[in-house]
Amino acid sequence: MSDACDGCGDSISDPLARTVRLTVDRSQVDAQRLCPACFADWIERYRDEMQPEERETIDDEIIVD
């Protein structure tokens, strides 16, 4: 069986397809069938968005006389 990728629209076969499901409080909000390339892009976006923001640190020296 071959379906289209929800990301790019290319045809993908079942063994290569990945399904991403988003659920909130046990209710499915979204589901996408993705080809390997679109799945890799999705994972990268997820990692980027879920990383904690880096806080700017100030390297001031404290001089005590």
C-alpha cells in the first residue's frame, strides 16, 4: 500500500512511513503520515522548539580591594 506524505505529498510505502500523533488529555488532536525526510525534519523542529531557552549570562568580574 502506498499513500502520500502529509508533509511533502510524495508517495510513500507503509514500511517507510512514520505516523506522528498529537494527543491532549487522551484526545487525538492531529495525526500525520510522514516520509523519512519529513519525519527527520519534524523531529528537528520538535527538538528546537522544546529545548529550554538559553539565558544570557554576564561575565562581570568583581574586584575587591
